[in-house]
Amino acid sequence: MFPQRLDSSLAYDIAKAMMDGFNRHYRLFRTESARAKHRFETADWHGQQRAQRERIEFYDLRVRECSTRLEREFKAGEQPMDIWQQVKLHYIGLLVDHHQPELAETFFNSVTTKILHRSYFQNDFIFVRPAVSTEYIENGESEARPTYSAYYPTLANMQAVMVQLVKDFDLRRDFEDLERDVGYVVRAMTTKLGNVKLRANFQIQVLTGLFFRNKGAYVVGKLINGFNEFAFAWPILHTKAGDKLLIDAALFGEDDLLMLFSFARAYFMVDMEIPSAYVQFLRSMMPRKPRNEIYNALGLAKQGKTLFYRDFLHHQRHSTDKFRIAPGIKGMVMLVFDLPSFPYVFKVIKDYYPPQKETTREQIKGKYLLVKQHDRVGRMADTLEYSEVAFPRERFDDELIAEIQKFAPSQLEISDRDQDGKTEVIIKHVYIERRMIPLNIYLQEAFDVGLDDAKAREQVERGVIEYGNAIKDLVAANIFPGDMLWKNFGITRHGKVVFYDYDEIEYITDCTFRKVPTPRNEEEEMSGEVWYTVGPKDVFPETFGPFLLGNPVVRDIFMRHHADLLEASFWQAHKERILAGHVHDVFPYERERRFLQGAKAGAPV
């Protein structure tokens, strides 16, 4: 029960110190995000990548700083329950008129759970549910910019209004030909609208912060006409010469925006005073996108984790199916389980690996951290990492429990910790990813139908071509996937192939790509063993074929579109370009969507 009075000055001081810790965190987070504009203007791509990695670490650093201060100044871990209940109530009071209350509540949870025992993880002590609404939070009078700006063009002045819209972002680098680019956008927009009459409320609403990622800046907004809304994004890039800017394409509609904000892409940098208002705006454009994934896309990963876990608990309360061993080929390193009614998979690192897997738990966790900090270019699934996750034992299939006890006993605890006395399954460390159709199953389903069926033939063709495209995008991002078997890639609902098995990935720049040496004599030529020396990170691309292309139909498609992936020279050339400082363009839209078809801007790899 909550205390009847708030009479502890110590509780207020602890709450105030926590609020100071959060405010410092968000100030630093926002400052780094705002600097992305200058890095874009000056084409500081390596600085952008470095800032992206470093910003991910901000949250945990601030949580550690704050918890250390609370222990040092207030001996917070020794305070009784009554004090901690008052701390929460004082903290709620400090959230009145705060512009990031949901983030501040999550910060409170992170600091509190670092200090208190797990038995205190209940609503009296932490924010199991949000206590402060994020609806209708407004910028103060001192804030110059609202969350979004509205423009009211007519058919007569459409071009001029949209030119002004772009200029209002105050990019400190000239456009090569802004009138030309806006003309492309207007034509694309009018094509999208068709012969629709412009209604009295016709307007363009644009988020006032540019969205920066990789080498692009994105204008994000929506057209409103009568009862219809059309989401859009306009990518702004540097020209190939690098001295000017251009609008590269016009993305329209929910599907285009879902690709742009995909869980397989790295986080945007965008300067936001009121993040919940950005999330609400983006959700109006992508109603099928979970709020947790939008927070993740904006770089607010801890808030994304909080919302995901709340959604997960809600789903458990409203479902009755059981967790089970995930369908498909079992991994050698990861034990994977799922809940059929929930669109995610749960991955636990095994305690034991086959002899050919020379790795450790810490090395595997390091690979997943590498992916978290890297530009995933739409080809690597984001993962949510949790510790000490409690599940109801009654929801676990017995076969799954036996599987965990056999392969990952160190990660399993079964106890009666539930307040209702029910048995819980506690998983010590787990990664959670969006569920996808494994690529091997996707292809096999088409072969089972038979290639006489046109849709099945198209499915095989699309899957194989997308598989090669995914590998080439990973190469452009300096990632060698390691284990390239079809089962380690999945198909998203938009038909994109995404990689999700990270225990063998390496940087391209750390690998040596070699041709298989020519045998020096008949004995070497006939040898069933590798007779030449192989270094720990040597890669022989010509040997990929026998493992990947046993099916003649798959081989034919692959060789027509991606034969270069079997050549050491392809990989080595990309390695040399990356080492020379080149940062590849990898875009979240197809090449044919580009206004200038690569004539002025760097073509995607």
C-alpha cells in the first residue's frame, strides 16, 4: 500500500537526484542527436557512424552514474519500503509538466531495479504502468519549434510552398537544383493523389526535426485532404560530387514508411523535445507499427524495451497457448523458442556447443552488441536483450523445459516467486527478435507447390535474388555474415530478406578473402582434405557454392544475378574501398524510385 503522507525530505531528495540524472541523460542524448545535422552538412560519415555507436551507450552510463550517486549520498539501498514508496510519489510530482515523462519513468525503473532486490519489482515501487499521460504535451513558450509544421498550398502555388518547406529546415549546404527536385516531388505527389479534388482542409504536415541515418536526411510528414491522409518521406542526399544536395526520391504510403522505419535498420538521429509527440505522429502514419518499434527507431531503445515488455505481459494475460521449441532447424549455438500467438522469437545462448563452434558465451554476446551498435542497413534484425525474465511455468511446454535443462541449464531457474504462489520459469539472459519465415522454409514451400505454378516460381526467384541482395548490402556495411546458410536468413512481411544469426559475423575489413590455391601436384588435386594453410579469418568465396547451391534451380537463379559473390575479387575490392574510407550508400527504397537514377548521386550497392 502507498503511504498516507509524504513527510520524508530524504525521499524527496532521492527523487530529485533521479530526476536530475534523467534530465542530464536526455540533454546529452538530444545534443548528440542535434549534431547529426552538422555532420550531414559536412559529409562527416565516419563521425555519424561513431556518434551512432556512442549514443547507444548513453543510457546505461547515466543509469550507473545515478545509482552510484544515490548509494554514495543517500545509502539508497538501505532505505526502508516506506521511503521508497514516497520516492516514487515525489517523482510523479516532479513529472508534472515534464516533456519526456514516459522516458523519465523508465529511467526511474532502471535506477530503482539496479538498487533494489527483485522482490520489489511491483507497482508500489516502480512504474509497471505509466503514471503520467503523454497526450497533448505542448512545447513551452521558450521552445521555438512545435513538433510539426503545417503548410497550406494550392494547386497554383504548390511548387513554391514546397520549396519553402525544404528551406525551412535551414540546411547549411546548397541544393544542386531545389526547384527541379521539388518538381519531381510534386509530380510524384499529384500522381499519388490522382484526380482527387483538393478539399478545404488540404495541408502538408511535416515533423520539424530532420531524420538522419547513414548518409541521408529525411523529411517526414503527411498530406491531409478531406478524410484521407498520405504518409510521405523525402530522402535528401549529397550529390555524387559531394558539393551539393538533392532530393533523391519521394516515398509515399504506409508500406514505404514501414520499410524506412524497419526493425532491420539502425536508429535515426532526430532532435526531439517531446518524443511522445513524434511517436504519436509517426503512429498515425503507420498504425500497424507497434509503439515500441517506433521508440526503437528513434534511438530510444530502453523505452522500446519497456513498451515491448508491457505489450508482452498484456498478450500473456489474454492468451492461453504455450511456449514451445521454435519450428525449423535447431541452431548449434542458440536455443530458440516462441509463443505461436505472439510474433516474436526468444533466443537463449546454449551452455554447450559442437566442436566446430569455437566460441564462448561472452564472444556471442559481443557479436550481438556489434549488431546493436552497427548500421544494420535493413538486413540485420534488431534484438531486444533482457535479463532475469519471469514466465508462468504453466505456459511452458514440458518438452521446452527439458530442452533448456539439457542445453542451457545455467540460464534456467524454476521457483515460487510469484506473489500468487505460482511457479515461475526465470530465464537469466534472452534475446527477442521479430519472427520471420526462415528462408530455407520459404523456398521449400515453393518447391513443394511445384515450379509449374507461376507464384511458386516467382517465390523462388524473389527469395534467391533477395538473398544475394541482402549479402551485398551487408558487405556494403562492412559485415561478413559468416554462416551464410539459407536457414540463417528470414523473409519479412514486405518480402525483404534479413539475416538473424550473428554468432559468426565479422567485419569485412578483418577478413582475408582468398582464391583456393592451384594444386601443385596430383596428390594435392585428389586430396579430400584441405592441403593448403588457412588462417583463422581466411575466407574462400568460391567454396560457398557446394553448401548453398545444391539445388539446380536455385543455382541457376543465383548465378544469373549474384555469381560475383563466389569470387574473392568481389569481396576484396569492397574491403579495400572500406579501408580507404569509403562509406557506401544503402537505401531503404528501390533504385527505380530514385529521381535521377544514380546519375548525380552515388548508386546503391
